[in-house]
Amino acid sequence: MSKFLNTLKTEQVGKWNHTLLAKLTLVDDVEGIIEAETGFSTNFASIAVLHNVFLFVFFALVAGYGNYSATIHDKLYTDAKLSRKRCDDVLYRALRAEGVAKWRAWLFWAGVRLGGASHYGEK
């Protein structure tokens, strides 16, 4: 099973954004070691546009869960070295490693599969 090797340490630098104060490392069962370095900026699992009722309900179900996993996923999307699907699959495994219930991890995964394309490769 995938696992995180250290604790997530961040500083909030805006309404949605956080900066890593220390490196975050995930050992993923499939992709190996994945790191988000000190200074990396993440917005965790925020959805900036909540005008859609569906998105609001979705966000309410996942908010507050998976900050470790979302940080690694943000790093993978920023780097775009893996395919988008592989990045999203890492997210699911990381969420399970973090202790997120299967149904909630699946909602995260489904959400990024449906709505994440525009953020993939975004610097």
C-alpha cells in the first residue's frame, strides 16, 4: 500500500493557496517515490468556481479530506511528467494511504477525471 513518509507542513499564503514549508514524500505502489519540494504552492482540493450546484455538493463531500494527497496531485499536474490518468490514479492510491474512505476517494478521483483537464500542465 502507498504511504506518506513525512508530515504535511504548510503556510497559508492566500484564501486558497498554501506553500510547503518542508518536502512532502509519497511512496506510491505503482509510480515509486513522488515528492513535492519545499516552497511548492498548492490549493489542496479547492474548487475555485462554486457557481454550479453539483460542484458545490461535490466540494462539500470532499472538503477537509486529502490535503496530503491533493498536494502530491497538484505537483504531478504541475509537472505533467505522467499522463493525466496516471496522476489521477496516484491521487486515488494516496487518498487511500491517507485513510480516506473508498467512496470518498472515488469521488475525488471522479471529480478530477471529469473536471481536471484544464489544470493539467498548468504552471
